[in-house]
Amino acid sequence: MKKHTIELSAEQRAELEEVISKGRVSARTVQHAHVLLKTDSGAWGPKWSDAEICEAFGVGESTCLRIR
């Protein structure tokens, strides 16, 4: 499978952080926001690998690829 790189703008990061902090969205949406924030390879992103994300959030590698 082809790996996609994610580079979020400051505005996109702010939107995802807002989704996480709201508390009125589904758990799946929050988990997807977390994964996207951790895969961000932009200037402010932590650039986590798929293995790190799978371990931290308890998701499978295919889930990480699908979210990207």
C-alpha cells in the first residue's frame, strides 16, 4: 500500500484540536483527529510513525492507512 504524507496547516490543526476538546463528537471522530494530528509531517507536526500511532491509540496499521 502507498503511504500518504499529511501536512496540516495551522488552521487545520486548530480545527482538529477543537474537535478533540469539544466533547460532543463521536469517539471515532476524536480518534481520527488524534491520528491525523500525530501523522502530521508539517512544521508543527510530531511526525509519528504508523507503528507509534498503532501502539499509542490501540488501532491497527490498516486503520492508520485508511485515516490518512
